[in-house]
Amino acid sequence: LKNVQKIVDERDRMAALLKEISGVTAWPSFGNFILCQFAPGRAKQVFQQLASRGIFVRDFSTQRLEDCFRVAVGTPAETDAFIAALREVV
């Protein structure tokens, strides 16, 4: 249960940081990931630019989620690296 609480706390921290970034919609989550939505056509560009920086997220190419990707909750250091890279890209 201690690990579960760490994941929940880090997920909530990541969601709060994502809300501060203009152009990113972070959907509420009860899992160990957050779904991020971008303007039409923008998610693929952000995905590729993050990957070029060594930040890997899950790309969605389905019709309903084509402007989204999913980021897993990790350690605080991983969250900080993801948020820093996302701020540069967006």
C-alpha cells in the first residue's frame, strides 16, 4: 500500500504540473498513467520531439485518441525530466 500511495501522490503532482502548461489537457486518471491531449495534429510532433530527448510516452493512433498520448507515472525525477522536456517542446 505504501507503493500505491507513492504512485498516487506522484500522479497527482504530475497532473498539477501538466495543468500549468498551456496547450496540454491532462485528463483525470485513477491509474498509473495520465492521458495528455493536444491541439489537432500536435500530439505526433510532441511525441517525436520528446522521443528525440529520450522521453518515451505511449502514442495513440486511434481515431478517438489521435491527438493524445499516455505518460506513465514514474519516480519524481522521471516526472521532472518529462515536464522539463515537455515545456521545451510545447
